[in-house]
Amino acid sequence: MNSAPIAQLLFDYQALRRTQAGSDLPEMRAAGLQLQQHRHAQSEALWAAFSAYAPEQGWLKFQSQQLAFSNGLPSPAPAWGALLQAEAVTADGLSLAVHRLPGGDWTLIEKRHLDVGELLCDQLDHLAHDPRFGALRYRRYWTLDPELGPVQTTACFLGFQPNDTQGA
């Protein structure tokens, strides 16, 4: 892929961001992303693989329970059922995503940020379901499509950003 159009887009974006002082345009930079997918047919194998990464923060959605966690992965209760979806981050910044596939299997995706590459990235925060955790912080990755322009390709969970009103 020719990185000249990405470099030009980044240059133009940064110029626009400077002229829009006080706007909410996030900082954007060039980056790369390394993805690895692992497919699991059994929920027990998925949980074993997911927990082996020792995620520090994230959220989990089971059949009968949804929760966020910080300071390490909780042990699931049998009544929660199977894990359906999750996003987490490890101590070294590896982003993990779990998705249930239409056929009944699960995919566990590792997403590792690279400082160089032919993508653009920015960061943003979303409100968390549980306000005690503050905001969900994500890094979005963009590619340049010749017909559509910048297109978001994926997002990686980075952890929780505590809000300023915690404990107030």
C-alpha cells in the first residue's frame, strides 16, 4: 500500500485540528495493528484461553450477567452461563475481544498496537454502563479507501479512564 495518501491525510487533518482550536477533534497519528484470531468451539476452552492472558481491566457479557472489572479478571459464577462477548486489556497493553460467532463457536482476537504502519489511529472515551468505572477508552484504527475516504477498520479497548467526579 502506498503510504503517501495516508501521510497527506494526516497532514491535512492536523492542519484542520489546529485551525479548529477548542474543538473536540481527537489527536490522530500514523500507526499499525497486529491481529491474531483464535477460534474456540467450547466455552470452557474459550474461558481458559481468555483468562490465560491475565487481563487487568475490561467488561464481560455472559448469558445471565454483565459486568466490568478492574484489577484483574473475576471468577465467573456457574449461574452466569457461557461468556458471549468481552473486551479487555492486559498489563502490557494487548487488547482482547471475544465474540460469539453465528455458528455457535467463539473467536478470541488479540490486537496489538504498532507505532509504525499504514493506518491512522485516534483515541476516544465512551460512557461506561457502570459509572464507578468512569469511561471506556478506545483506540480506533482507520484506513484510506480510494472511493470512500477514511474508513474505520477496528477499535481496541484500552481500559477505563476514571471520571473526575469519582468519590465526590
